[in-house]
Amino acid sequence: MLKKLFSHSFLYAVGPQIPRFANLLVLPIITQYLTSLDYGVYGTLLAYTGLMQGLKSLGFDVFFDFQNGGSRFF
């Protein structure tokens, strides 16, 4: 039972890190094809995406659903 608990915990801990690792692997390929302006836009989008994921993990999505009575998305 304890072994199964650790394996499931490991999956929940490693799962969110897979996209970050993929971005790290793809970064050298992307930088060859993007201009400096495009690379800046890409970096800004990654920063906003990370911020939104952080807010979602804190439960802000549930708070706003509760405040709107659950009938509206935003």
C-alpha cells in the first residue's frame, strides 16, 4: 500500500514538470528560427502562462466560480 502511495505521489509531482523540461529541450531549436522580437514575445507568453498556472494552482479558479454562482466562466 505504501509503495503504491509513493508511486502515485511521484506521478503527481513529476507530471507538471514534463512541459517545463520539454521547453528546455526545445529552446535551442526555437532560438535558431526566431528573431529577437519573436523570442521576446515567446518569453512574455511563457511568463504569463506560468503566472496563470500559478494562480490556478492556488485555487483562484474555484473562487471566481463560487463568486459568480457557478453560472459564468469569468
